[in-house]
Amino acid sequence: MVTGADGLLGSAITKATSPFRRADRQVLGFGSKELDITDESAVNDTIGSGDVVINCAAYTSVDAAETEADKAFAVNAVGPGLLARACAKKEARLLHISTAYVFDGAASRPWETWSPTNPLSVYGRSKLAGEEASRAALPEARIVRTMWLYSGTDRDFPAALVRRCSRGEHVAVVTDQIASPTYVDDLVSALFDLVAHPNPPRLLHATGGGAASKYRFARAIIESAGLDAGLLRPCRTSEFRDAAARPRNAVLSKASWTDCGLPPLPHWRDGLRRALGAALPDVRP
């Protein structure tokens, strides 16, 4: 069972060829209209005994959350707690998706699962509260933090960037925010591996291999699309007037993932090559 099935990750999971699809098991996706995870009765009625629940439902508007804290905490904190309580009652498994925004970005090395959290934004605080609510209601819940998730289609960063540069627009991109871009199809495969693992850690980090600044990522996108990288203007975060602060270093250590025997996700450049190879014909204006 997948919540948030109308979002980037949730839709990718429901569309994927899951090793768990068989005659007696179905992969069911519920978008926000089909299942409001903040509605306790609806959650209890939807989760069945023995289900595996992957919670991809989230409030993801980082800047808007600064003025919509109630909405952000309802979806990102209250909802996961309700899912976890229902899973505990039904003896179901819960896999909850979180983010590197639970960290402040001040460290100079990748963040470990045991690194102290210190979110800078309402969004980050709401996601951390969701982790805590899930863990409190269902200690066996698995929490997976990821970062810079993309598909190369629709309205995500690579697709939007290709569209703008295809029109000859100049785009400013920050050089001082660093993370590991993660191709959504690679994360989906990784989550299937996690579900099949007999006893994985309860908190894991899963991102594409390597790391890059947002500018370096953008340049790789534009060069892969055969466009003029000169249309990109490197800049600093301070030049933008974003409502919410972002962690400068949002690189997550992969040790928690690989140390338990799970296969590492492919390097972000490999993921980007495959994403754009499939998406470019559809994203150009």
C-alpha cells in the first residue's frame, strides 16, 4: 500500500514492476484525494492486516510551509503518527519517507543516521516530527531519508530547467547548496530491496551515489540535453530571498544502507543519464 501515490515517488512506486505483485498480493496506491492521512478513521479503515505501507504522502512546499505551519505539521507529522498507530493495531509494516532537511547543513562531511538533527525550517521541523511520531507509535517502523529526488519529467527541477534553457532563458543556480541527486526509479528499486530485507536498520539514508552542488547538477542536466551551459549563472544562496532556510550541506552518508547488505544506489550521473534519455522528447517545449 502506497500513500501519496499522486506524488513523484508514490506514483513511481505504483507504476513500477514490483517483485511483490502476485496473485495474492497487490500494490495499491492512494493519492491525497483517495486517502487523507490526517483522517484517523479513514486511515484505520484503509490499512489491512499484514499490509506493507510505504508513506510517500507529504507537504513539500518548503517556502510556503513558513506561513502554513499547521498544514505542514498535519501532513508531515500528525499523518505519519496515525499511519504508525494503525499499522501497530493491524500488525502491518510501515516504511516512512523523510528528508535531509532535518539537518542544519553546518557539517563539512556527509550526515550519518546518528548525526544530531537541527532543522532550519518549518518544513524540516515537521518532517522530523513525523519521524518521531512514527517511531513513538511503531518502534519497528523503518524511516528512509532521501534528497533531491527527480524523475526528469513533469515539473521537477531537471525538466523545468531544460524547458527554460530550451527557450533561451538565463537561469541562476546556487553553488553553495550540496546534496546527492536521486533518480526516482533508483530509489523505487532500493525501497523494494529494503522491503525484502529480513531485518534492516530502523533509520536509513538512501540517495544517489556521489554528491554535487545544485549548480553542478544543473550544468550536467543542460550539457546532457545538448543545450548551452552558458545560460546558467552561478550564484550564492544569499542572492535569493527564499522564505525558508535550506541546509548548505545536505549530503547523506550511505553507510547505513550498504552496511546492512543493501545494494548502493547508482551514481547520480548515471541516474541522470537514464532519466533524461527517457524524458527529453517530452520535456522540450
